[in-house]
Amino acid sequence: MSTSERFDCHYCKDSLLGKKYIMKEDTQYCTKCYENLFANCCEGCSSPIGCNCKVRKHQCCPKGNGSDITNV
Ligand SMILES: [Zn+2]
Ligand SMILES: [Zn+2]
């Protein structure tokens, strides 16, 4: 017998049934919350990178090699 487990986003409590979700440390999050909570920021433009990307920057952004950063 299986208990009817709830399957909601840990953060916003939206139902994840039939939706895309992401597990982190045994906790599930909807993609939106995951992005808000855990997404990395792009090294090129500093905006959040989608949670599906394992890269450190957007493909369209210039390479941030650390030496071009202008100190204002
Ligand atoms: Zn959520
Ligand atoms: Zn970018």
C-alpha cells in the first residue's frame, strides 16, 4: 500500500504533478523557485542563468575571463 504523497514545490507549494521539477537534497522545487533560489549568475551579464544550464554564462554573452572587468 502506498500513501498518497503530496508532490508540491517545497517553496511555493505549487503542485508539481505532471510538471517539470528539480530535486535538490531530497527536496523538490518547481523550476521557477529553483532558479530564484539556486541559479548561478552569468559571468558575462550578471543575470541569472536558467536552471537547465550547467554553464557559468550565457552562450551569447562575451567571455568573462576575469581580466576584462572594469572597476568603476
Ligand atoms: Zn515553487
Ligand atoms: Zn549573460
